[in-house]
Amino acid sequence: MIPDPTAEIKRIRHQLGADDGFDLDRIFARIRRVQAESGRTCIRRPSRKPSNHAMRRSGSDDISASGESTPAAR
């Protein structure tokens, strides 16, 4: 059987999560602390907000300009 090439990454990720009790707030607080202590510049990208067009099918005219569905879409 071929060994899992990601096994070590999975083991380390599990250990880091266990160290913080698998609490996301504690995990992210530790990540931010380590970044601050590293002395390196960390770039934070702005959050990506979903657009209203994400739910619409390509080329679909099922929604009128007022945002209501057309009779064909009901």
C-alpha cells in the first residue's frame, strides 16, 4: 500500500487543534499571536462578500429589474 503523503500534515494539524481544545477562537488567537511575534509582515486580504449574481444561472432572465421572479420562474 502506498503511504499517505499528507499523513504528517494531518497529524500536525490534529495536534495543533488538540492543543487548543479544537476551539476555533483559541486556534485563531494563537495564529494571530504567532504572526505578531514572528516580526514578519502579514498581509490580510479584505473579506469577500458574495455578489447577488452568484445565485443566478448564467444567461437567466428569471428575475425582473425589481428583484421579483417572473411568472416563468415560479
